[in-house]
Amino acid sequence: MSQQRIIAVIGATGQQGGGLAHAILKHGEFKLRAITRKPDSAKAQALRSAGAEVVVADNNDVESLVRAFEGAYGAFVVTNYWELFSPEKEKQQARNLAEAVQRAGVQHVVWSTLEDTRLDVPLTDDRMPTLMGEYKVPHFDAKGESDQEFTSRGVPVTFLRASFYWDNFIHFGSGPKRAEDGGLNLVLPMGDKELAGTAAEDIGGVAYGIFKRGKSMVGKVVGVAGEHLTGEEIAAKMSKALGEKVRYVDVAPDVFRGFGFPGADDLGNMFQYYQEFEQKLAEVRSVEESRELHPELQSFDEWLALHAHEIPIEQSV
């Protein structure tokens, strides 16, 4: 066991990091160092019981990160915009992570990132509103801008680009809503375009495949997708899984931005970006490559078979 190379996983009790943590424990090729702010949580204790080393660190504390990464061969690093609601704080965390893996001498880093949409939609382009003064899709742009934190330091990094989490239908209020006529409506501003989607845990599974393939992956961009589906296709698959008709309701991104919940403008811009740059995003997010790296990759039907009963049905407002 002492010969196993260590993979240090930020967010090991979360969705992406949790998927990687479970893959490491399942396959046994690497040793898991689970990094968390809450070592006494039930999820952390479960990882410890399964054989993981549990280490306390915080993305806001560089020195704690350096200590957590020391002696690790690989590191999976991720930030959570939706906890921060601040691109500046997210960029600082990415800077901390990049500095820490460099100082600790980590040999292979997988950075969970997204596109900087401003490279395609400049701030001067008024097709979608500029948010917070200098972003189009803040939770994308902060990550994409932070890619250079790793490259400028010469960190041996693979850029892992996530897709829309199907788990958002459970946890993020994105699922179907009960309409006044009693039917179920799935509101997505996607027109007739395909949305790249994935089970959140499969992002971690693909990350495991990247670590297993090794340093040949350094410098590469890998997108994750379980399927590319239109709103109509998503609704049809949900209908079958839920045993009740789900209607796809397409709305304009501007209407979605006006829904008023926290992050509605950010997500409205995101869906518009997914629509207008459908082909570009799809080319990066190859289902075939994802499955090569992670043979257990789930289709939407497979994910629904496991999780449809968890989707809350809320009343439309």
C-alpha cells in the first residue's frame, strides 16, 4: 500500500470531488487523500472508514493547501462559485490552488474549469448583458480566466471542462414545475439546441481516467458529457422516468434572466451561450472521449433510473 501514489482531492465530499474519491477507492490504483473543511462530517467519516486519508484545508488558506498537497503525486482542484457568488473570490481561490500545487511539487493537476465566454462574446457585445461590470457568464468566466494561474506557473495541468449537471434537476431548482392546469412544465431557454449534460459524479470519474492515463494528458482540455440533448428530448426522457407527461417550455434567455432568483441573470446568459455556441461547446465535450476515460459513464436514461424519484416537483410561481 505504501507504494500507491497519492491523489489529493479538493471537495472530496462534494459532487465532482466525491465522484473522483469514490473512483479512487473503488479501483485501488491510487491512494485517496480527501481534502475537506469539515473532517467530522458524515461524508468525511465515511471516506475515512473506506480507507481515505482525510486532511483539513480551505481554498481561502494557501498554507493549509500547501500542507494538504505535500507528498501527493496528483491533485484534483475545484472551486464552487455558487457558494461564493463572487468571481473575484473564486479567482482568488484558483490563485491559491495554483500556488499551492506549484509549491508542493504536485506532478499532475486536474483543474475543473469552464470557458471564458468573453473570448466569444466581448463585453462590448450587447447580445447579452454584461454582469458585475466585467463578466458575461460569471461562473464560467472566473474559472476560464483562472486557467492562466496554472499555466503561468508551469503547473503540469489538465483542464477538465464540466457540463450542465443533471443533478441540478434535484438540487438547484431546475426540475419540472407543476403548472396551474396540473401539468408538468420543464422551463429551459435552449430553443431547439442541444445541451451538453452529465451526472456530476461522472466528472470525477473522467478525472480518474485522466490521472490513470498519466502525464500524456498534461496540457490537454477534456470536456465531460454523458449526452447532448434538446429540451424536447430531456422532457421526453423525464416523462418516461416520472410516469407523467413533462412539457418542454422554451423561453427566451431574457425572460429567464428576469425570473429573479439568485443567479438567474448568470444562468440566463449561460443558456444563451450554450445555444449560440452549441457546436463549439459540443466539440470540446465528447461523449465518446468521456466514455473512453470513464467506461461507467451514465446516459440521461441511466441517471434518471437511479435519481428520478429524487426530483422535487414544485408548484410554478
